[in-house]
Amino acid sequence: MELEQARRTAKALVAQMTAEEKMAQLLFESPAIERLGIHEYNWWNEACHGVARAGVATVFPQAIGLAASFDAALVGEVAAAIAEEGRAKYNKSVAHGDRGIYKGLTYWAPNVNIFRDPRWGRGQETCGEDPFLTSQIAAAYIRGLQGDGAFWKAAACAKHFAAHSGPEGKRHGFDAKVSVKDLYETYLPAFETAVNAGVAGVMGAYNRTNGEPCCASPTLMKILRQQWGFEGYFVSDCWAISDIYKGHHCANSMTAAATMALQAGCELNCGEAYHSLCEAYEEDLITDEQITAAAERLFTIRAKLGEFEKARPFADIPYAVVSGKAHKALSLRAAEETVVLLENKAHFLPLDAETRQTIAVVGPTAMNTWSLEGNYNGHADEYITVADGVRRVFQNAEIKVADGAPVCSGVSGPWNEFSDLTSEGVAAAEEADLTILCLGLDRTVEGEELGFDNDFTDGGDRKTMHLPQCQMQLAERICDVCENVVVVVLCGSCVDLGDKVRSHAKAVLHGWYPGALGGLAIANILAGAAAPSGRLPITFYRADAALPDMETYDMAGRTYRFLETQPLYPFGYGLSYTTFSYSAPKLLAKSDTALTLCVDVTNTGKRAGREVVQCYAVYKDDRTATPLRQLCAFSSVTLDPGASATVTLQVERRWLQAVLPDGSRVDPNGGVTLYCGGGQPDAMTVGLPL
């Protein structure tokens, strides 16, 4: 169904409704209108990295991990699989009369907020710190989820608009003060790309941006609707309209808050505030035309999903696809691509899986399924933890497993009831030939508005780049008793292991929250059955780095684009089991909107490997401050030893432009140079002046 036809269907349905019926449809729990043959519909559904909160589904790597793949095509495959499982589950739930929460086809993902501060607990749900990488990963997710047929397979929703990235504990009343330049240079590009990718919905944030509640912001709505031409639906974050009254104190009643949101252009309320629209209507605060326009937008989405067709589209998708073999294989492949090899001293990895040895798998994430899932997750029917994966892959080894420590002392979670297990972990390690030290976090201490404050966590946000003290103590003790230590970290942000552990460890792998089969992916990489190729989608800061205040939204000193000091590991960084060389980039073609260039890549090592080719722009303008560097294209190529390939890259000119204080983009008057390589440009990189 073409979008215009969906609009006509929606308009015809809404025209038959009373004002009260239309207002009821603006709540996420939309009631049935039996006389029109309209079933109830619950708009709230989640699919950040798999169908969430609706029982069994394939649990793919968390979004930050998918971004670490630097593989938009892979993300598109994952999103298409999510949509397929969502349709299969929807078909069955409808057949059995279940139209409740988390059963619909309107998924409130992807999260395209910029991970500007590594302490933010919800950063794991994002695509990282860079607006270009976020844009490309999000666009691939949206297109994969919605599909390219006459009907959408599922509907994506870009969130949270705009300038939302903590602090978690203050979000219901927080005002993010952002310059126009930072807004257009950093916080808005991914949303604009999402709109251009045809995203069905946009969700407003809890916070205010420059004094205006995001779910009732005339400024943001003008950008979204008028500047970008967004024609989809706008939904509030859950109970965010209530915050306009109770948290932000920008309205003197719930009715006033609901009026503000609807008049600004928020069609759908996740929450209860829009129950007050009836009062607003009776008091002539809102008009029938406004209610009608909102309802028509919402029913356009439902029509585009095929809800009102006699023969429902995608009804033939079998339930067997849910957590089926094909999707599990995709999840495993995705997990293998997301793992980042941070250290590998003297080529210690890969290990020989055939060697007879004693391997200790020690640490709070060794057997912790929550450290595979992250948050906004489904429930897998099979989990392979790191300990499980090592047992499967290293079958000739004697495997000893120990917890050694809780994730964080005093916090309820898997195994956390045992507060002092250090001696157990040390005992396993001191008798081992090799210790795989499994550290990291889970959603008990890193996540969304957790509601408590301790030495490590503030409402879900982190207070330090170190791990909790109980884990640091375990790690240092392990290094005292075992010569060969490989560290595996599972969490959603950066970690500084400290000088002692980092200097002693033979290798360090960062696995994010790698999905239900993540432990097998880790083991495959340890054994060389898979080669590491992930790259960091965020900067890894040193624990003693002087980070800007988390409540400051100025980008100065934040992310690789504006960081003047040397990080622990830079954005785009990741080691391989082989090596690659690059020729100088060559310009093939240029137009008013894009450039095409190519670069030759050669595998100069002894193993096959996947290389992430990255292109950065460096430019200056004497009218405005510019980023130190800006990722503007990436691709990947898999090469056998000695093989070469020519990689072609498309660069949109907008990513080569300077942003002036008024938000406009201009060609920089100081020139532009492009650099291609396996990471950020350095002294050895050859540039291409334009």
C-alpha cells in the first residue's frame, strides 16, 4: 500500500468517529471501535536488539555492539529478522485474541541519541558517539525493520528527540541547554537521516531542550515537520507529558500539559495525560481539526502495516522463525563481528583449542546471562555464557569455573548475593595454565533510571570508568597468581582496567552485551575460529580523565571529534589477527551532493580477516570551530592472506561541511582533506586534499 493510499484509508476511518472516539485513539492503549470494525491496539512495543518483553525471541547483540561492527548491511539483516519474528508473534497473538502491550508492530527503536558521555547508563542502547556512524546504522535498522514492500513489515521509531543522554536521575525535570551549532552539528543529524530513511515514528524525550519540554516543543517540531518534512507520527516518551506538569512545571495542570503537547504536534501519548484531552476539548482549548489530524496520522501508520486489509500482509510467516536456526546463526555472526580486540601482546591470541591445558574461567560475567542481554531485551530459549562457550570450543582442556566476585557489591542480581568470593576465584586461577577473566556489568548497575545511588552507580549512570571495586580487587589478585590472563569485558560502555591489570593481561576483548549466544562468539574468537573485527563506536577514556560535567551538553572536550587529550583507546580502534596496508585514496567522481573515492587494501598478514575501512574528513573554517576530525564513510572487506581489493566509498558533502553558529552548513574556507585507513588518521596516513 502506497503511503498516500494509507492516508486515504485513515482519513475515511477517522471521518466516521466522534470527537471522543478520536481522542481515545491518541492514547497508546487505543480502545476498539466495534461499530467500525476497529480492534484495540497497543502501540507500545520494543525491539532495540530483538523483539523485547514479549516472551521468547532471538536476543541479538545490544545496539552499541551492533554499532561496533561498523557493518550497516549486517544491521539491516538483524532488523529484518527482528521484523520477521515480530510479525510471526503478532500473527499468533492476534489469532488468539491477545492484542495487549508488547504485542503490536510499532517498535520504539532505534535509539539514535548521541552517546556523548561514557557514564550514561542508556548509552548501551545507542549507536555510539558519532553522528555519522549513528546515522548509517540507524538508517540500515529502519529500512531493514520496515522493509521495502507495499506494506511495512513493522514500524520503526527514532528516539528520543532531542538532545537526550542523561543524567538519568534528573531526566523528568532536566533542561538540556544546547547551542544551535551543537544541536545541528551533533544532536540532530541522526534524526534527520532517520526521517530521510522513511522512519514511521519519532519519540520525544523526557527532558526539556533549551527550556521547551521536548514532547511539546514548537522549536523541535518545526525542525521535524517543516525543515525535514517528517510525515509520520510523534509519540511522547512514557509519562513524559505528565512531566510537563509535574516535573518541568511548564503547565499548571495535566489538562494544560496535554493541550501543549497536542498543539505542538504530539499525536500519541504513552501514558495517561491524554485522558485530559476531553476536558481540554470541552473548554475549547483544542479543536476538532487538531484531534482529527492527529488521529489520521496514527491510522495512516496502522493502515500502512496492513491492519485493515481483508487478507493481512505477512500472515504466512510461520511461527517457527521465532528464535529459529537461521536467526540464531545470524545472532552468532553478529556477535562475532561486534567484539573488539583491545590488546594482544606478542600475538598471544588466538589460542590453540587442541592444547591440553587447564583453563580457569573466572569472574562475575562468566556465567551471567544478564551480561549477555543488556536491557530492552527479549527472552532467549538458549543462552551460551562465556563459560559455556569455552567448554564447547576448548574440549581438550580441563575447565574450572568460578564467580570470584559479584557484579557490584550490595546490588541485587545474578550471583550478587554472594559478596566475598575472591578466594574462590583466586583458587581456580592459581592452578590454571590460562585464566579467562570475565569482568563487566549488567542491567542491575548500568541502565535506565535504576533509582538508587551507590559508590558506582547514580540512577543507572556510572560514576567511574573503572569497574566496581569488588571486580577490580578480584582482577588484581588473579594477575598476582596466574601468568597467562586474558580479560573479557561485557558491558555497554568503556572500561579502564587499571595499569596493573592492563599491563599484566596478555589480551583484552571488549564484548559489549553480545546477545544470547555471545559466549560462543567470545570462545570462537579466543580460539581463532572467528577473527576479531569490531571497532570502537565510542572513545575509551582513562579513569582519571577530566570529563566535562555530565549535565553540560556543550560538545567541547567530548568524543573523538572534540577531544584534545589522548584517550585510553580511540574511537574506531580495534585490533585484528592479521595486518592490512592501504594505498593512497583516489577521487573517482564528484557532484554537488557527494564524492566517490577508492582505496586499495591488502592483507599483509598470515590469516584471513575482515577489515573496517574508515574515511575521515579534516577541515577548517575561520568563521566557526570545526571538529578535529569527522568520520564520513566506512565499509568493510574480508581478505585472505596476501589478497588485495579496491574499496569504493561514497561521501556525502554534508559531512564535509562546517556548521555555523546559526546551524547552517557551509563549505569550509580552509579546505578539506580525506584520510582512509583502519582507524583515525595518524602520522602514517596519506590524505587526499580536495
